[in-house]
Amino acid sequence: MKELTDSYGDVLDAEVLRARLAADGYLFFRGLLPVDVVGDVHAQLARILYDSDWLDRDADPVRLVASGRAVEEGSAGFFGAYTAIQSTEAFHRLAVRPELLALAGRLLGEEAFAHPAHICRIAPPSPGANPTPIHQDYRFIQGCVDTLTTWLPLSEAPPEIGGLRVYAGSPRLGVLPVKASDGPGMMRAEADENHPEWRTTSYRPGDVLLFGSLTVHGAMPNRTNRLRLSADFRYQARSAPMARDLLGTGKPHYHPDVPDFPTLTRGWTSTDCVEVPPGVRFVDRWDPRVDEVPTPPSRFAYA
């Protein structure tokens, strides 16, 4: 599998970044975020997982060595630990770091904001847990096709622990058909798993992988004895439409299995990192499983 291209040296050059995103469908930045900030979030979440008995009692919690009680995302026993993670202010505040908001705004050409549904991925070792199948975010996010996703490793993530891989150039395929699949999201894009343009790297805390909603991506199997800990944050332009959620817009990830923000945010210093800005326009959702979905025009001119 090919290595991701590092765009850190061009992080302030909007023209170069937009052209690269249009060509490849992704941007990778080695060390964009302060390691100590990411490390603090890692330590807080590791303590939650340790207290939830997801980690080996005989190992340092920071190493994330999995116990036999670590479970797959969404399964029985998942939501107690996940609710505690979603109650952690430092995790949510990571989504509104100035480095990430400025990067999204630079690419979109206007002020951007982070969707409130900040996602933490806790991937136990395979085969006990299924990796996230290859997919495009557009069917899940909807709203604006130019919504951007950032994937952040919160711990060391070499390929063998199941780091993310992206299919370079895949936005040019348009919105792909899907079929049912195991793993988070429960849908798999009908794309070539063995195409030569799949790319990944050995991720480190502080790294940021950004991609568009038409980019095919997915996790690899976790072949270690440790949990893989990562975050997904999504950004859109304030002028762009946001899809209205059936259970209420601006809710936490996995709501209602996870309580609403008024409960999660008790004792926080501020809730601005989980709020939708005023004036954002909302549109209705469509069934993400439908076969034929027209490919909307994108400001990144995928071609």
C-alpha cells in the first residue's frame, strides 16, 4: 500500500491544498496538532477505559492493552464507557482547535464550524471486532457534499493496529452504490478493495488526515493486543446546508443511546464546542441505502 503524501509544508497555501484535495481526495499533515494537547486527551480517555475494565489491569493504561471486556462499537456493554468519553470536555474541545478550524476555513474559502457529533473510535483487536468498512461519508453526513472530515489518531496507529486507509482519487467515482456490511456504519461502498491507489501511513498523535465526503476510506483490521483510539471531526462552511437529524439536529454521536448534551456537559467550562452556530440552514435527510444517488457539484472540482 502506498504512503500518504505529507502536506504539512503547504498548510498555509490554500491554492496548493485545494488543488491537492481535488486531485487526491485527501490531505495529510504530519504533526499539525500539539502532541501534549492530544496526549492529554489520550490520558483522560485511557483512564475512562481502564475504569470501565476495557484495559488489562496489569498494564499501564496509557498503553491501551485490551482486556477481554473490550467490545465492538455499538454492541452490548459499549455505551457506558462511550457516554463517559462523550462527557469529556477535552475530547470535544479538540474538535475546535484553531489549527483545524483555520484549515477547514482555508479550504472552504469562508468561516467553517465543527459538527457537534464528535466521534471517538475505540477499535478492539480483530477478529473480535470488525473494522469500519470502506465507505464514503456523503451518504451518512448528507447536507453539503463539501463537508470535510478530519481523522486524528489519539494514540500511535501503525498499519497493524488498524489505522485509516484512503483510496486516492476516489471522489472522481461519484457517489457509489452500497451494500450491507458488518462493522461501524453497517454499509460498504462498492469500490475496489485492491486498487493500487489505496494509501496509509504509520500515524502518530498530532497527525491529521483530512478528506472530502466522496473519498472512499476505511479502517484496517487491528492485529495487535491494544485498542486503537482515534477521533472523527467534521467541518462545513457556515453558508452551506446541514442535514436535519431525525432524532434532533446537533445531538451527540450515538444519541439517544448516549444522553443529550445538557446532561453530558454538566460541569464544563463552556459548551460552545458542541453548538451549531445560529443562521445555519437545514435540509431534510434521504434514505442513505438508496441505490442511485446523484453526485452533487463540489467546489473542489473533482475531475
